[in-house]
Amino acid sequence: MPYFLLWNSLALLAHTVLAAKSGTPWLSYVCGITRIFLYPMQQHTPLSRTMIVWVACAALIITVALSTDTGRALTSPLRALVRPIAGAVSSWAMHARIRRASDDALRRTQEALQEDVARLTAAARDLAVCREENDELKTLVQYAVPRGFATLSARILAQVHEERTRILIDQGYSRGVTTGAAVVTGDGIMVGRVQALDREFSVVALLTDATTAIPARIAGSAFEGILRRDTQGGIVLDLLPLDAVIAPGDIVLTAGLDERVPRDLVLGTVRIAERRAHAPFLHVEVSAIPLALRSFVFVIVGAP
């Protein structure tokens, strides 16, 4: 069937549907079907199988349109045929909506639970940190301050050197901190000295820093030397005589030759003590305490 005939038939079909929707009497329905059927003949076009199928589809569409709104007796058989299908489709759509709503509610519940778990995990982590800091602060309080000195508790804010040999603390010269002041842990172990400072902050060079050099001695003996970093990044006690009697595990203390550093602060323990060929001094390597797990330190300042 030519395309212009199809388009004209479509126009007639639309007109018939609109008339049926607006409540036009039953006769309009019959006239509409007849006009669609006769239009090709008016155009001198023979009926074909395609046209018969087209008219049948048009009748079905108009019938369904009438069944949805008008409820006329003409459409009762077709409504009876369509009703189970429509009911099944409606039931499926309702179940789909219910399932979608249930899935959305479940997803929201899961998201809320995940947020609660994340919040509780963060709270537990913060509580553990607070407990560790509290225990560390208790240790700081128990530290016996050397006579003639005072201490300031300071929080470690960050590591500020590419080799991780310096730290930033939250105490500066406004609280009496001076360059060269000793920095110790809560149990009195020296970890470094103040290298630079500002009003509210200070940079501490640890014992592993290349700029650190501290007069030190072996506990229980008169042997003294200089604690410093060697070329391999370790800590050594230099300038000890070859006849010094030193063994691994001996405690290394500050010698008290610098007025800014009290005497007998623990620096570490001897790890290796050996005589090397053609070396004028004894080679002594010292193990210092790790600072990675610390949150607070003490800065030793002059007594007010």
C-alpha cells in the first residue's frame, strides 16, 4: 500500500480514537472502522493482505481505547480478554515497584550502617590514641627533673627532615626554650637537642642527625667521648681510648660538660665495642631508643 495511503489511514485512525475517547456514540466507532477500510478503495487502490491486517490492528486499538475509559458493552468481550493480561502486567509492575522500594530502603540501611561502622572505628582509634597519650603523659609526670632545671611537655607535630632525623614540637622561646636545650622522653632518655626555634615552635635534631654531637660517658666508669652520627647513619661514641673496658649492653650517659644538658641523661646502650687495626680510638656503636611511637617529649630548660 502506498505510503500516502498509510498516512491518511493513520490520520483517520487517530480521529476515530479521539472520537471514541470523547464519548462519541457507538455509531461513530463503526463509521471510523468503515472509513479506514474503504479509504484505499476510494483512492482506487485494491485491498491487500497488508491492508486487511492494518484494519484489524486499527479495530483492536480503538477497542482497547474504548475499554479503558468508556466501558461500553461493545468492548466487553475484548475487555474480558485483555483484563487478565492487564491484571498480570499491573501486578508485575506493582511487585517491581515494591521490590525497587525495598532495594532502595536496604541500600540506604546498608549505607547508614557503613557510616556508623566508620564513625565507631574512628572513635575507637581516637580512644586508643588518647589512652596511649594518657599513659605517656603519666610517664612524663613521673620523670625526676634534674636539680637546677625545669621541663616543658611538648607534642611532636611532625618530622621535618628528609632523613627523618628532626622533629617539630609545639614549644618555643615564649616558654623559655633555648637553642641546644636537651629533649628527653618521659623516662628520662635523651633523644635530641633543640636546633632552631620560633615563638611557639621548635625544631629538634635527633641523636641520628648529622649535626648532633653530645659529650657522653660510659656509666660506672670515667671514660668519656663524643656521641655523634657516623658516615653510615649509625650512632657512635667516639674518642674513647683503646684501653677502655667497655662491653655490649653498657649504658651511655650524658657527661654534663654542656650547661644546657644535665648530667647522667640516658643516651642509649653499647651495641658493639671493638678495636680496629690502625685506629687510634676504640670503635663503639650505640643503640638509641626509637621515637616513632612517641607523641610527647620533655624539653629541659633552665629553672625559673
